[in-house]
Amino acid sequence: MEFGRALSQARNWMEKTVNKGETVVDATAGNGHDTLFLAGLVGAEGTVYAFDIQQEALDSTAERLGGADARIRLILDSHAEAKSYVEGPVGGAMFNLGFLPNNGDRSVVTRPESTVQAIHSLLGLLKTGGLITVCVYDGHEGGGAERDALLEYAARLHESEVHAARYELLNQTGRPPFLIVFEKKKEFSEPRMIG
Ligand SMILES: C[S@@+](CC[C@H](N)C(=O)[O-])C[C@H]1O[C@@H](n2cnc3c(N)ncnc32)[C@H](O)[C@@H]1O
């Protein structure tokens, strides 16, 4: 078993659980790396919904996609509204939190309430056995509050419905991201919360 960095480990898990032809979600399109990756996983018969609140990010994603095969829907709206756009079942979803890298506006960041709302909605749409991977950065302003909100949310999910795990490399320099991964264990339309 190879211990990948957070982003590559998220991809490893997606590769194991997403099938050709499925519908998947890139909740934070950014520069489109994960959208392109997901498009490759689902192939020509699959659909990728990619959300971002910045047109600049969707333009960058569209440019990266070039001739990608999958049906791709680029959506200029918050991932918190996923339910209004996405038809389930969803084979998997990826979040890469924080701000748009490479000269993006660093004041536009993912926020605790909308991130949690999006995960909550997508858990309902997810196939049984599907994963939601969330790459969490806590080094920027507001990142710590988002991390705490996510960990608190994850701990309140009922264990018979969802397994929530944290994955991180402990001996990395700087402030590397870590992953929170949600696995849907059985069918439900809205997760039950404890407490
Ligand atoms: C770290 S970047 C994503 C990087 C991307 N996965 C890639 O491969 O390049 C985070 C992105 O989330 C976007 N974002 C922030 N709040 C959002 C929201 N509520 N809904 C959707 N996207 C959001 C930002 O605009 C930014 O482009």
C-alpha cells in the first residue's frame, strides 16, 4: 500500500470506486485538474458536474478540458446548491477546498456552512459504496474554522449510514492538506445526524 499525498490519495480512492458511465461531481472546479481526472474515469457515457463560484475558474477548467470525452456541465454556482442541478445516483464527488491557486483571488475561499451543506446534499445523492473526498487546507485565514466545522459534522454522521475517515501524512514539512473521506454505507436520501 502506497501512502500518497492527500490529492493523489483522493484520486486513488476515486479510481477504485467510480465506474465508467456514472455521474460524478467536482465540487470545486478551480483550474479543472480534478474535473479532467473525473472525466477520464467516467468516459464518454459519463457525466461530470463541476461547480465554482468564479467565472475565471470555470474558464480555466473549460480550457483544460479541451477535447475531454465525458459530458461536462460547468456550473457557475455554489456547490451548496448541488441538489438543484445534479441528478443522482452520484458515483463519487471531490472537494479541494480553499482559494483558486495560480494568481486567483485569495479572498474567495470555500466556507464552512456552504461546504458542509454541499457534503450533506451530496451524501444523499451518492450511490451506496461511493465516496466523497475532501482535501482540507487549514493554513489560510478561515481555513481553521472550516476544518473544525467539517470534523464536527463528520463526527455527527450516523455510523450505520456513513463512515467518515481522516487521512494525513504526519511527517511532511509546511502545512500540507489532509483528507476527510466519506463512504456511504447504505441507501438514504438525507443523512441522519447524531445529537
Ligand atoms: C483549491 S481551488 C480548487 C482546485 C481545483 N480542484 C483544481 O483542480 O484546480 C478551490 C476552488 O473552490 C471555489 N469555491 C469557493 N467557494 C465555492 C463554493 N461555495 N462552491 C463552489 N466552488 C467554490 C473557488 O472559487 C476555487 O476556485
